[in-house]
Amino acid sequence: MKNLFRLFLLLTLMPTFSFSQANTIKLEKTSSFFPKEKAINQENIEWAYLNVPENWDKPLGKKIKIAVAILKHTSANSNLNPVFYVEGGPGAGGIEGIWSWLKHPLRKNSDVVLVDVRGTGNSLPKFCPDLGKKFLEILAKNQDKSQDEQQKTIEAISCRQDLLNREIDLNAYNSKSIAKDLNALKKALKYKNWNVYGVSYGTYTAQVYANNFPEDIKTLILDSSISDISQYYNHNTENYMTSLKKVFNECENDPACNKQYPNLENTYYETIKQLDRNPVTVQVDKKIISDGKFTYNAEDFKVAIQQSLYQKKLIEVLPLLINQFNKRDKSTLSSLVAAFSGALGLDYGAYYCVSCNEAIPNNSIIAFDKNAIKYKRLNGGLSFYKSDFLVCDQWNLNNGQSKKNLNDLSNLSTLKIPVLVFSGAFDPITPASNGKSTVLKFKNSFLVNAPVSGHAPSYSKIGFKIVDEFVNNPTQRPDVKELESNNKVRFITNVKISKGVSNLANSLNEFNLLFFAPFFIAVFILFISIFNFCYELIRKRKETLHNKFMKYFLVITALLGLFTIIGFVMAINSAAQDNFYILAFGIPNQFEYLFVIQWMFILFTIISIVYFIFKIKFISNSSIIVTILFSLGLIIVYFQYWGF
């Protein structure tokens, strides 16, 4: 009778419990995460928060909010073929990169779903979004790598303590939990299944998701994949040096590159020695570094080169970058700090929750050092990555994550879904060999090799096209001839180094009307003066010789000034179309004549001013002439400000 009563009670409570559990997962619409971006808000995008349990083992416990953006498909086709994108890092949100998806070919027939996974971006609670900036401040100091590592650990553990003080369950932020979030999101959006597209560390999360919820997956796209999490850190130095060695070899076999940067490999190692003995300090914007200074040491140099291997366009300027480091060119190195800042844009609170849960416990600092010691001239592995072991030792104290905790991926071999794997030949963090290992995990997989790419080769026009073809026709091997036929790096040579070009390009990129207003007024005055004086010189024959000379000087000077301004803007646009990163150094040598014209402009401005001062008594309309001369001087002040 007692057992019968217990059974009755259980059957009575079960529907209530199930309802309560289901009720914890809710999708609520919200306003745009980019309220000031008109271009984004004109698109057909739905913004939402997905409410899920923080700890999926405690469904009735604390709730968190996952930020979601659904970019609706643009065609009239009503067939749902959604694509879900998993960003990497770990610690990076997917919504921040929404710009690259607005015109992506996938949107024609597919909803594209972007998410800031738990602990990142717009999701709530926020973790430690400013920790990367603190790391940059540490890197900026003139100190050895052990001090960098210690201070980085202190800041990271301060973040951890803040999370604990806010009663955030650190053990609930990992790929398993994210996989459950994604399954809940798919159900909330009422999709039967979707195409899952992971990049970098997102490929590992995507594999965990596909293993645990295979019915959710229609196709799988893995770009720059992690094939074995237990080797992610152990071969860090080898992966970097293998990619860098390819750059040295490619440059040596390229006549133009080898001529301008002979023995690039030796230059690289000499620069490490040089910066080890004598670091170089550069001035930077105080918005980036609070005291306005950044000191490059050997470790900063190594990680700067490693990060440059991520992108195809940066690989093209890598010999130039190594050369500028070797020459200790402060103007170029100052511009590079902004790129450093971007590389540290992750939420490192989420980064350590994930890395210290599933990556570091399955790797070994002994194996890391053993791998690094093979490269004696490198003088140790990359401290930037090695420090993660030190941080995680402290992060995992009393946290139960110091032991190996490998996710089960055994179901992947049974999946029948089509899988597309991208691999970049120069990738320094998830090497090309990872792609070969990853495709072997699946029954139905295609490998796409990108011969001149680094990390995330699918993020290119050709890559977009391949992904789109695959999603729309996954049973057919995609056409990769265009990608694979481009197998030679086009190194950038013959660049006129100029701090002024770099600063002008930044000003144009970060256009501020208030800053440019006086400049535009001065240019407008020059245009008017040219037309007016030319008309007067042609029509008015009875003018004093002094007036004619003054007007001739001003017309020539104004024309030189306008030619210089327009020329530099066009040169910057041309360089940006070719390779945007050229502008961090200067402009191609083909535009070197602009600097000659600029000095001619300055010389004629000085001549015009001197002539006016000495002949002011004989010149009519002196107030107008003063206005024009002031405009010419103002343009020179702008050139001086930019650093020409």
C-alpha cells in the first residue's frame, strides 16, 4: 500500500516538474544590440534573449540570458535551411561580427543565427570584459616574461574572485553547457535542425554539440578545427614555428621578397636578441594605454608575428613587419599597438572558465616546454600562451577542474551528415594537419585546403561562396579550384614608409566631422580662389605686376595643395583595396612622387607668404589674400599633425 501511494505521488508530481523545467527555457524579444548603427537596424533582424538555467543539472535554479540575433533570409523561399554560427576564442561572442554576415550569400536562402555564448558579449551576466585591456597594460610594461605571467595571473584571479562574489557557477561555463543552450535555442526557434558552422575554438564546441545532440545537425562546417583538445597547448610552439618557417621559405623563393628582405629568418632571430637586450618604447594613444607608452620586448615581438599569421593579408606584409621591428621603426610599431588591443578583445573570464575546464587539464606545461625547447633560437615558447597554465593552476583551486575532463566525442564517427572542413596552410594555432585529422572523424566529410591562408580561411569571398554552395547542396563536393589554385603568397614589397600616411588613413577611417571641418573649409577656399584668380588673370589685363605675381603664386600653391590632398586620399584608397595593412607602414613606392609635390606645396606657401609680406603695400584685396594664405597654412598644420 505504501509503495502504491509513492507511485501515485510520483505520477502526480511528474507533469508539474516537467512543466516547470520547460518553463525555465524562454525566448524573449529585445531591442537591437546596436541601437546607433543605422545600417544594421535597416536589416530584417530579430533580437532576443534566451533564458536558460545557469547549471543544466539544476533546471529550477539560477537563470542566465543568452543574447541571440537572427538575420532573416532575404529570398521569398519559405524552405527553412537555417545556419547557426559558433564563434571561437573561447570567450568571443558571435554577434559582434554581425557586419560580415549582412551581405553573406548564405542569407539568400537561410536564416543566420548568431549567439553570444554564455559569459560573452551581450549575454548576461557579463563576466570580465575589461580583463583583456588590463592584460594589454601588462604587456606594455618594460619587464621580463615572468613578471608578465605573474601579473597576468593576479588580474585573472581577481576576475575569478569577482565572479565568485557574484555567485556565478564557474563549472557551468563550458562546451557541454553551451551545447545544451544551443539545443534549447533550436527548439525555441522551432527549427527541425540546422547547419552548424564553427570557427577556431568554436569547432570544438560544435563537435561537442554534434556528439551530444546529433539530431539537431543538418550539416557541419568546421573552419580551423581543433582535432584533439589534449594537444591544443602541447604543440603550440611547433605549430607557430612551422607556419613561420613557411613564410621564410616562401620569401626566399620569391625574387622580389628575397631581394628586399634577404635572409629573413636570420633577421627574425636577430630581432629577438635585439629586443631581449634593448626593448623599444613607443608613444600610443592614451585611450589604448593609460600612460601613453608601450614597450616592445622579445615576447611581444614573437606574439605580434604569431598573430600576424592568422590573416592572409597580414601574411603578405609579414616580411615588412619583421624588417620594421628590426629597424626599431617607432611610428610603425606605435600603429601596431591598436592591433594588439584587438587581439585581446575576448572576455577572458569566459575564456578561462572554458580553457581551464576542458583544455588546460588535458595538456601539460612539461609537454609545452619540451616542445618549445626544440627551437633554441626562439628562446622559449610563447609566454602569451604558457601563462594560461599558471592562471589555470590558480583558477582551478578548490574548483574540481584540475583533473582531466575530456568530453565524449565518440558519437561523431557514427554521424552520416555531410561535414565540410577548412584548413589554412599558414595557420599558427590550428595547423593544417588538424584538418586532415578532423575529416577522419566523420563518415561523410570534405577537406578544403587554403594554400595561402592563415586562420579561418572561410572568412573570404571565395570561402563565403564555398560555404554557401555546401549548405545549399551538401551532398555534392564543393568547387574549391579557385581557392586551391591560388597557391603563392603575394608579399608586399617596395613600400614608402610614412607615419603621416598611417595617421591620415586612421583619421579617414575614424572620420570625425568636427575635426575635419576647418580642413574642408580651407580646401573649399582654395577651390574658389583658383577659379576666381584664373578668371581674373585671363579677363583683367590691366593689373599691377605685384597683383599678378601674387595671384600666380596662390594659384600654383593651391593647385599643388589640392593635388597633394587628392593624391594621398586616392593612394590610401588604392592601397586599402590592395591590402589594408600596407597603410600601417605607408604607401606603395609608386606614389612616392606625392611627397615631392607636398614639399613643393610647402615651399610655394612659404614663398607666397614672404612675397605678400614684402609687397603688401602694392597688393589689392589684402584681406582676401590673408584668408587664402591662412587656409594654405592650416592645411600645412594638418600635414604636420598627421606627421608627414
